[in-house]
Amino acid sequence: MSTVAVIVVTWNSASVLPGFLAALPDGMAGLDWRLVVADNDSADDTVEVLRTLAPDAEVVQTGRNAGYAAGVNAALSAAGEYETALICNPDIRMRQGCAKRLVDSLGGGVGIAVPLLYEEGRDTPHFSLRRESSVLRALGEAVIGNRRAGRFPLLSELVTDPAAYREPTRADWATGALMAVSGECLADCGPWDESFFLYSEETEYCLRARDLGYATQLEPSAEAVHLGGESQVSPRLWSLLVVNRVRLYRRRHGVVATGAFRGAVLLREVLRALLGRRASRAAVVALVHPATLHTPGSAAPL
């Protein structure tokens, strides 16, 4: 039986950890696994909760709020030998057999497998699959919104076709709340990019894996609930998400294309700011003056 390293990054996660840990045995059923947690200097009782509820877990204390990618790398380094890594947010609740279905779907060109995600209290799956960013897709989302534009592959990153969530479907990238990554993919791709403090790190990793021949694939028989959603209401987190989208695009495209993409993203946030969306007002400021975010890795020039 292959060994799975369950990788979790925490930061002030004491309130969500008990639910994650309670669901873990059923979610990991049928697998040989061990839990490795990297804690980014939590100020609450996160470490105490782990030591009480998961005394066998390996807990790596980074000593600083190092960011999500740095936490993943720290946990992977401490995990020892494993065949597969299951990288999880602590606000994930895996359903019965979720992890084994993900692990079994790896191989045959699939390096990253993701589950069908549900939002808390909803019985319809979350649209978690994405296409790679483009200027036209950014414009489509700015003008008609990402969900409406999602019906047209050229006009949105978001994959909204219900059929894509009923069968194994490959995508350029996917929401990174829970993903199984094969050992081969991890070895070839190397560490996660720590210059992305939060957001876009999973996008960058999936695109890097794709460039090396590893697909990201949804396995709809694997299901989990994701409590998340804070970036949708927090102006600072939304700003970081938006700025990092542009930073990642800049790394993969030329100056002219990046300028057009940034303009399209800025248009989207301006239009939504005019409708009263507070988070978009903050994102406009961050796009114009990224250094105002005061977050490691977020102040790189756009």
C-alpha cells in the first residue's frame, strides 16, 4: 500500500482544525497515511489543538507567517518518504473515501487530482476548474461577469459547464483547497513558489506541472466540503488575489500582453467598485500601487 503524506498549512486555524481532523479518518479510508502540519506562527491555540487531537502528527513550526507555499514546502520537507502528497486547507472536510479516489486517479498523465468541492450548506458543487488566464478572458469577465462568461471558453477562466463536473475532466488549473499530487509530479516540478505569499501559488504549480506534461484532473467521485470564501469579503485578501493574478501572468507573457491583461483586470475591479463593492475598491488601489499591500512577495512590479 502506498504511503500518503497529508500536508496541511495552518495559521490561526484553531476553530476549523477539529472538524478537519474529525473527518480525516473517513476521508483517508483505505490508505496508509501520516499527517504533517506546517504552522505559520499562529497566535491562537492551533498548535495545542493539534497536539491534543492529533498527537501522532508531525508539526513543523515555521516561526513566522511565511505564506502558504512556504508552509507546503516546509511540510513536504518534513514528511519523509511518501508516494503521494495530499495538500489540504484546514477548512476542508473530506467525505468518505475521498483521498483514495484521488490517489487512484493519478497516473496516465495525471499528476494532480482534485475532488468535487461543495460549499458549506450547498448541495450543488462549486465551480473549481479553471482555464489559463488570457486578455480576452479577463475582458469577458470584466464586461459580462465570470459566471456568465464561463459558458464561453474564450471569455472566462471559470469552467461552468455542469457536464465538466460529472466526469473526470482535465483543466489548466483548479482550486487548490485539496489536491493529490503524485510523487513523480512533485519531484519534476520541485518546490512550490514561495514568492506568492497567498493566492496564485496553486495556479503557478498546476501550470508548471502542465508545462512538464502532468495534467490536473477533477475526480468527481471524490467529494469534500470547503468552508473557505474569506477572500470574497476581505478587501485585503481580495486585493492580494487580484494582484497575484497579474504577477503570475507577467511571468508567463511579454510586456505588451501583460499591460493589456492588467488593464482588463483593472477594468473589472473599477466596474465593480462603481457598483459599491468595497473589496474591488481596495483591489483598484492595489493594482495601481501594489506596494500598499505590505505582504511578502506582493509588491513586485506589475
